[in-house]
Amino acid sequence: ADYDLLLSIFPFEKDWYARRVPKLRVEFVGHPMIGRFVSEGRVTRVPDTEKLGTRRARPSEILLLPGSRKSELQRHLPVMLGALKTIREKLPDIRTKMVLPDEALKQLANKLSALPSDTEIQIGNLPQALAQADVAIASTGTVTVECAFFGVPTVTLYKTSWLTYQIAKRIVTVKSLTMPNLLANEEVFPEFVQGAATPGNIAGAALELLQNEPRRIQIKKRLAEVISSLGEPGANTRAATAILSLFV
């Protein structure tokens, strides 16, 4: 009774609320990310599924996305670098880039672990990095939707404190913490949480993606379907129209 309208950016949310709060008006307006990337001239959609196997003969770049908060960087970066060491033992020519949101986290990253000398740390401009990456290792969260938009097969992970995890696993009932997996209703991106988020597990999943072209193509096709479910550009306009309808 306190709300007249709820605006949804994910397609499954409308049905979820309809089952639980049937009197609440819910409008799916689409994800604003779609329009943002199009308006910035990034790309209009994940790669054409007919051209997915033609990007590069062999994968050559892996992207590390440890998170945008200090605590995420502290917990995820050592695991990612451990995985990277194993990956480079198998694929010594693989290039590595890490994207962080600001200079403060870059300085922290340099203090936390000994980064390989040829690992580039980029501040911001994630779309540019995703457009060039073959595979990513990323923390679960909104960044995984951006990975999906750019058609980048991704291994996801999340680690938190023991207490936080014990509380969260008793409250959170979703099958995955990775949004593209929830949208697809299957594990499109390999996901490792808490104790399973080990360098060995992550390296194994990343190597499988890097070395298995049919698997990468399969994932890209599924990602194209996932992104299509988020609607067309214009979420902001549709949201404004829905709000204005309350006053007409």
C-alpha cells in the first residue's frame, strides 16, 4: 500500500513480485546498461552469433576484475593471481590486464601482491577492456552483466568473511550469485564461492574456456540470448513514461 509502482530492470522480477505482492504494479523497463553502451558508441549488442568463432584463432588476453571495493580486492586478488600463475604455466604467452575503478585501489593492489611485471592495470574504461578480452575472471556482481554484454566468457568468484558467509547462506536462496546465470537459469559462467574459490579451481575453469573454442562459442551464443532478454535501448525513457502515467 505504500508503493504505487515498482520499476524493474531484470525480466524475472515482474513475475517474482506478482506471486508475492499481486496488488503491486510492476513494470519491466529494461536494463539501462543497454542504452548506455549504445549511446556511448561502444557496441550495439554482443557479437553476431554467426561470427563468434572468428574473433581470434587463439585466445591471447585474460582480464582480471577483482571488484570495486577494498575488501573485495583484498580477498579476490590473491586468489586471482594464484590462478594466473597456473594459467601461465600452461599458456605462457597469455596477456593479462586488470581493471580497477580508481587510483587508490591500484595502489592497494600493488601493495597486496607481487603483480606480474607485464600485467597492465587500467583505471576505468571497462568497456574498452572487455571489447579486447577473450576470457575474464571476475567477482560476482553487476560487472558480470557487462561481461555478458560484451560476450566475454567469464569465471566468477566471491569470497567474504566466515561470519558474513554463514549468515548470508541462511538468508540468500538464489542458485547463483552471478546475474547472467540467474537470467539464463543455468550456469553459463563457472562460479566459485567462498571455500570453492581457490586458485586451482579458478585456473582450471579459465583454462577450459581458453583452450576449448566450441565451449567459448556456446557460451557466447547463450550470452546473446541473455542480453536480448534485458530489452532494447530506452530503459530511462520507458521508466519516465511509467512514472508519468501515475499522474495522468
